[in-house]
Amino acid sequence: MKLYLVLVIVFSMVGCSNRAVYENVQINKRNECMKLPQNQYNECMERVNKSYEEYKRERKETLEK
């Protein structure tokens, strides 16, 4: 979890786009899924495999509530 926070801070400081930060966090989450047993791996990957566009739409809907 600390690694994700560090990555977000570093990418924010160097001026990367929100999309790049999101995609890098997703890569790290997928790597974490690979460490799980097969039955948990599939569930983890379903949660993680969300496009940036889906994420943006869901975020916007949440913020409008």
C-alpha cells in the first residue's frame, strides 16, 4: 500500500497525467493479484481490470452524489 502512495506522489510531482498514474497503479495491483491463489486471483483481476474511461465515469458519478 505504501508503494502505491509513493508512486502516486512521485508521478504527481513530475507532472504525469492522471491516466498514466492510474495505469501504473493498475499494473501494481495486477502484480499483487499474481501472488494470490487461483480462486482469489480471478476475483482480484476482475476488480482490477477496469479501463481508465470506466474509472473516470464511476468517479464522476460518485462525486455528483
